[in-house]
Amino acid sequence: MRGKLRLATLGALAGWLISIPWNGCHAAPAAHTDAEVHAFYYGWYANPDTDGHWSHWDHSVMLRGGGSGAAHTPPDDIGATFYPAAGLYSSNSPDAAARHMRELKRAGVGVAALSWWGVRQTPDKQVGMILDAAAKEGLRVCFHIEPFPGRSAATMGEAVAHIVGTWGGHIAFYRHNGKPFFYVYDSYLLPAEEWAALLKPDGANTIRDTANDSLMIGLWVKEGDGKALVQGGFDGFYTYFATDGFTYGSTSAHWPEMARFARANDMLFIPSVGPGYDDTRIRPWNGENTRARGRGAYYDRMFAAALEAAPDMISITSYNEWHEGTQVEPAAPKSAANSVYPDYEGLDPYWYLDRTKHWADKWTGK
């Protein structure tokens, strides 16, 4: 899953937000830049006009016991609770990529974290197009490395070498303090000893002090994952899931302690905030993890908690993960046949982009 919280009333939340101190023990806002606000970005959508087929908009229903049920049938029936205001675009469209980067810039995001599924799964042509679109808006792109087929520490080393060798010279390729930067989704799938071979200076296949030396950010899921991330040689950790309370790492009440752990171990702490969560169009059995948006109250609460923890960076789940209802990309209401898609509870379609900008500006001290 990508993603029980009781939302406060809007009035109570507003009062609580006003009461939050923005100095004292917190990191100085001036120390942060747009490049430290990241948004997870998905390039897996396809449509017949651009690609000759549907992909992901027709996501199959996932059965609780494993396997898949019936697929959705676009354009009226899609695998998402919300419907994109821009229509069912293709991620291979330069126009779509350009619009996405403009919207991320509008939102105050400095880095798009591109979901990457391996050399043969994520077309180089698409990656280059996204990098070019980001460059035109002054944005950067890092890579969110997914558990691609055959992923191991050894193939991760090959993946890093491919990415750095192919795109490391692009103006939009993101580096932090001079080093390439990678999120590693579900890093816990490999034992710490295997990661250490790649990420520790004395590892058998280490990337440290080589041309491919990079900052590797692992996923903190369970309570004890911090120790494993240190043992594996990771440079930091993120929490990804937009459901507050779904995992130990995604529970915002744990973020201050996780931030202290990061500082004690010279690691980067990057909490992930989201506007809500609803994946019931593809996982109808997963309603317990739904988090209502509350006309933006949930997003405000998550962002406030992230800033309160004084992290090194903030990541947003997500710009456009429509299946799980975590997107901040504009949505529009739609009714067709047996499918009804809501708007953002009467808010402007761009409200979540602009609210992201509001919080990003607090973070960067603008």
C-alpha cells in the first residue's frame, strides 16, 4: 500500500495552527530552500491518443487475498476516487509534462521525485522529456527507485550507475551537496547486511568514494527500522505514506523522535505529508486507511506536524498518485454511468497546489 485519525473542526484546527511557534527550538527558516521541498511524481499513465492503449487509468481492482479483479474501463470508469481536471493524460505527452512542472513550480516544490521502475521499465525517452520540462521551470528531478523486478543491492548499484551515467549531466538532475539523491521505496525488503555491501565505505560493492556515490534515502516503516537503516549505510530516511497512523513512520506523532534519531546518527530526516488518502476504487477492502481531506484540514495538520519536527527536507505524497487519492494535482467533479467523482469539497481545483505553496513558503522562510 502507498498509504485512525480524528480531524479537528476547522475552527479548532485554525486556532491550533496559530498557536504553533515558528522559532525557538526549530531550524531557522532561512536555512531552507525550494530544493528541499520534494513531491513524488508518477509517470505511468497512458491513453489511446498518445500511446495506443490505456495504462493505469484502467487499474484493476486488487483483491484482498492477492491477485486482481475486473479492470476499470476509461474514460468514464477509472481506478481513482477523483478525476483529473486535465482529463486522462498520457505521461508520455510533452504537453502534460510541461503542465505538471508548471504546477509544481506554482506549488513551491523544487524537486520532482520520479517513480522509477528499472532500466527496462521506465523509458529513457520519458525521463529525458521530464527532465527537459523541469529545466524550463527551474525545477530539479530526483529518482524514487521502486522495487523493480530483480532488485538487489547489486542491481541497485547498476541502476544508480545507469541513472547517473545517463542523466547525471542534465541541468535538471538533482544533487544535494553535490551528490545524486535517491529515494528507495520499500528498502526494508532487503536485509541491512546486503545494503551495507553497497552503501558502507568498506562494503564489497560499495559506491562510496566512487563516481556513483549518492545520497540514498531509505523508507522507515516499522518502529525498529531506524537501526536497520543505519546498519545498511543509508544517508537518511523518509516516511512516504499519506495515511497518518498506517505505519510507525507515517504516524506524525513519532516524527519528533525520528528527527532526533536522524540527528544522532548524522542522517537526513524527510517526513512525507499528504492531503488525504482514499484507494477504495482499487482496494475496496481498505477503507480503514482512508483519510478524509476535511476541506484541507488534514493537509494543514500534516504539514504543521512536519515543520514542528524541524526535518531536513519535506516530501509530498503526492503530486499525481491518483489511485490512492493522495494527489494535489487539480481534480474536477464528474458523473458518468455508475461512477461519480467528487471535487475537492467545494475548494478550487488548484487549492491544494496553492496550499502547498503556502506551507512551502513557511518552510523556506519566504
